[in-house]
Amino acid sequence: MSRPDLSFLLRAEQGAPAPAAAPSSQDERRGIERASGAVAALIAELRASQAELEAQNKVLRYSQAAAESASERFETLFSSVPLSLMVLDEHDIVVQANSMAHRSFQPSEADRPLTSLMPFVSAGDAPRVRAAFDAARREGTAEATEVVFHIGREGRITGDLHIARIEEPQQDAQPPLVQFLCAVIDQGPLLAERQALQRSAQALQERNAQLHASELRLEAVINSALDAIICVDQHQRITVFNPMAAMLFQCSTRDALGSPLVRFLPTAGQVLAFAQLTTQAGLGEMTALTAGGKELAVEVSVSFERHAEGETTTVFARDLTGRKRAEARRTELEAQLRESHKMQAVGTMAGGIAHDFNNILHAILGNVELAKAGYAADSAGMESLLEIEKAGRRARDLVRQILTFSRNEPPRRAAVSLADVARDTNRLLRVTMPPEIELSMHLPPDLPPVLADATQVEQALLNLCTNAIHAIGPRRGHIHLEAAPLQPDPRLRERLGLAEGGYVAVTVRDDGPGMDAATLSRIFEPFFTTKPVGQGTGLGLAVVHGVMRTHGGGIDVHSSPGHGSRFTLYFPVAQGPVAAAPAQAAAPVPPASPHTPPGAGDRQRHVMYVDDDEALVFLVQRLLRRRGYAVSGFTDPHEATQALQSDPARYDLLVTDYNMPGYSGIDLVRAALAIRADLPVALASGYVTAEIEQAALAEGARALIHKPNDVQELCATVDRLVHGH
């Protein structure tokens, strides 16, 4: 606006006609000056008003331009903002909507036009939306979250509806027009992301639960492991100490946690430094210490785990005490098994040798008996024959000891009082025991009876005491015999091969020189002896071993050089009354009587003798022919069978050896009785077992003859069988 021109007022004052008479007085001049000043002030005020009006006009023009620019920016923002914006009146009529709203609510021309908002709102969310509009009307703003808008037939939008009340002024003092600016924020991606996050959170929870379950399982595995498990940190301080470790090292977990590893594995620290080059390593056997300082043999392996917090080392320690004990036990059992096999082989060999010895001794004793008939009782030849006979009988007793050792059949056992047997042994020993040696016995009065053969028990005790006497020698010594009932523990039963049940332990202890390990390993071998030549046969302890084996018992030996020896025999206790065993298979031999040759009316009796030893056959033929018998001797059982088959009535008695190559005496007995059922048959053997006896009697043998035997015994048995006594 241009400033107003007021100069005309000044010109009017200057061009006015002068008054008729100029005021001459001072007062008039002053009045004129005041009038001029008032005009000037008025002009200045008008100019100031003009300047103000121009400034206001300038501000108005700026405001108008700013309003126009803001309107343009609003329109631009309204149309280009990436939200669905629309302006609704109070009747739900869409007054204005941006392009995003049209694209969202009417994606195609076939869809419902965006003229109203409520038709798009789902029936379930409509009450919430109406309540939001009412709240916006009252309070200015409102919102409804997760509202479902149906688009077309199958489309839908899930979004948050934000509402703001706006008022448009009206002319003529009309109340402002109320409208609503609505913004729809599509929550579909957010909901998808939220659902994904929820699924992730759920998966994380499941994973955490699995991890927790895994930790519990790992803890259960560690706590139930049979090995000691110890975890240590990078400073080798214990962080995990499972119950097996607490048991192995005899230290509670609370006390062990935080302790250095070297407290229990003194040498582990140095070894771990080298083992860290790999993730796991076996350190082998090490010496560990319990909390009390006791040493243990353990097998150690380690595993290393590296993580952000540092390094964890897991130490696995396995107790080797049981394994070493088992290995020692296995070594002991293997030695026992080898010893058993050796003794079995030796026993088999001894039985075979004894069979041949029996035949030789039988021939020697028989020929001595025949030779004695040709010498006077006081002649030098008779003296020599008697010495030969004496030596032969000693050899026979020795063979019987060998057979006792090698015999595997069970003895004829009955309920036997060990106290009575021990007292009988004591009486026998007192006669020959040197006066320098003292024998003491301790036998409880309530000692239970044992299931045994009294003769064999006495022989075993006699051999042990005699062996102790020889061990002590000429110096003073003491032998102590005691007995006590007991129940062997499982380890003793396993070591000695004892069955479960009650036993009576008979111990013979001496204070002799003792034995070293090498001697102990061979004491039960037949013919092994430490005595000088001529002072022992080496069969005493072998016989004891055989007696205990056939009785189902065991023998235990403890000895060391300078500390004497202790032999303990374990006899099974008799359970209830035990029937007496049957007598020996061979019939008792009646007292020998002079032989009466058959009378003239009697025919000569014919005896068939079968043995694979030719010398024995020749001897028996001579013996029986002297007594008036006809004798046919055979060394081949097949030839004997053929001879019997060719003339069965010729023979009155068959005497056959049991053990012959390829054809046993039982087979010959069976064949002979098949040829002639009433023929008397006798079986001769130096190795008569219960099985042989039962088989022979079952096949029809009438007598069993033990070799070597006396001539009178053999002849008496033949007389009895031939004459049917």
C-alpha cells in the first residue's frame, strides 16, 4: 500500500487569503502556531497509520500465501502419504480419501466403492468402531486396534483405525461442521511378524525346554555313570564331582567342589598340559589319592571343551581295583585250571602205569609163591624169596596209593566222625613219632559228622602228619591238628571249587622250615619230593589231593620259608543219616585151607584164564594146575571167545582181565554168557571203580578179583566159583 499524500493540507494553509488585519498580539501568534502543530501531528499520525496498514497488508498477504502453501502441502501429504486416509462426515460419508485408501478398499473396479467406511468393517468389529467415533466426537481423538475390513468377496485388511475430529468453520455464525479424519494402518505385516515372533518365541521356549531336559538328562547320566566324572575350569578347579567320584575318592561333592584337581590326581596337572593339543585323550593308568590319602589305581581319560567363557576339561576316572583283583583272580584260576589239567593228566598216566605194575607184581608174587614150595623154611633161598615177597608187597601198597590218587570215582562214603578218625590217627602216630616232636589236637565235642570214607580220611590225615614229621626232621617241633565247622565264603568256594553248604575244616599245622612258591606249585604232583633218595616216594600229598577230590572237598595250603606249613582239608558235612556203603565188590575171601584134589570119580575142572599179559597167564596156569585144575590161557579175548563158542561145555569157570586192548573184560563177560548162560565168570582188575563193579555185576559176573592179590586169595576165589559155593 502506498503512503497517502497529505500535502494538500499544507498548501491550503499557505494559499489562504490573509486576514484583514494581522493579529498584532502575541496571543494570536501563539494560537496560529498551535493550530499548525496540531495539523502536523495529525499528519504524522496519519502517516504512522498508513505505515501500519501497509505492514498489516504485507502480513496478510504472507499469511494468505502461507495458507495456500499449507493447503497445497496438506493436499500433497494427504494424497501421497502411504496410509489409507479419508475424511468422513457425521453420517459416515467419505468426503475425501487419498489414493492409498482407494487402492486398499477398492483394489478393482468390481469392488465396492469407497463412499462409506462402516460397510467395510466386519460385523464383529463394528461396535468397537462406532464407539471409537463417539469417543472422537467427545474427546477429539480415538482409535480401534486390529479392526478387520472386508475387501471384495475374499479380501480382508487387518489394521488399526485412528480417528481425529476436525471442525470446518461456517459463515453467518453457523456452528462449525464436524468431520472425522481417519487413518487405517495396515497391521497385516506387523501381525505376520508378530506371529512369526510368537512362533519364534514358542520355538525358543521349546528349545529352552529341550535344553533344560538335556541338561537334566546329562546330569542324570553323569550322576548315574559308573566312572568318576570330574569337570575342571581353566585353572584346574573342580566344578563337577559326580556321586561315583565321591564314592571313589571318599570325598563329598560339597567338599570337592573348588578343590584343585591335583588333590585327587597328583600327576594329572602335568599330563593335562600336553593333552590339550587335542579334544580328547586317554592318559592311561594313574595313581589317584582319596580324601584320606589312600592310593588308588585308576584309568584316566580327558575331554576338552573350549567356549567363550574359557575352557572346561572333563576327567573320566575308572577304578582299576576291581579289574586288577579280577585279573589276579583270573590268573589264580588259570593256574588252578592248569594244575587241575596237569593233575588229571598225571592221574591218567598213573592209572595206566599202575595197571601194568599190577600185572608185573602179580607175576612176581605168584612166582615167589611157587618158588617157596621148593625150599626149606630155614634155607638161604627161602630167605631171599621172603625178601622178594616183602619188596613186592611194598610195591603193591605203592601202586594202591597211585590208584587212590588217580581214581576219579566217588568213594563209598558214610557219616563219619572226624574226631574218632583223628584219635585213631593219633594212636597210630604215637608209636612211630620221634620224642622231639609234640602232637596236639583240638577237637570240639559238637563237631558234626562228615560224609566220607573213614579209611581214606585216616590215610589223608596220616599222610599229612607224616609229611609234617619229615619236614621238622631231627630238631624239636610241634604239630597241631584241629577241626571246626564253617560255612566257606563265596571267594573260598570259588577258589577251591567247593559246593555251597556246610563243611568241617581239618587243619594240620607244623612249625617246620616251610616251603617256597616253587615247591608249593608242585607238592601235589605224584613222585615229587624234596626228601633224599630212599626216604620218600612223593605220593603222600598226591594221595591226600586225590582223597579230597573224590570226596567233593578241597585242600588249602599256606606256607612260607621259615614259618612252617598249614594244610586245611574241607570235608562236606553229612546231611541227615547216611546209609552205609556196600561192601567191596569182591566177595570176602574165606580163610585159606589145604586143597583137596578131586576124587577119582570127579572129572578134572577146566578154567579159562584171559589176560593180555603173557607172563601173568603163564603164572596162573602154573598155580591152578598145581591145585589140580586144567587151565587154558589166552592173551587174545577174541581167541578165547572162539574157543568157548566151539566147545561151551568144556569150561567150568572163566576168569578175565578187565582192561585189554580193543576188547574189555565186560565185553568178554557179555559174549561168554551169551554162549553159555550158566557159566561162572569172574572179572579181575587192578583198577576196580564203582562203574566197573556195577557194569560187571549187571552183565552177570559173580566175583571181582583185585590185582595184585595173594595166591591163596586167587585160589580160594576159583575154588568157590568152580564148586558153586
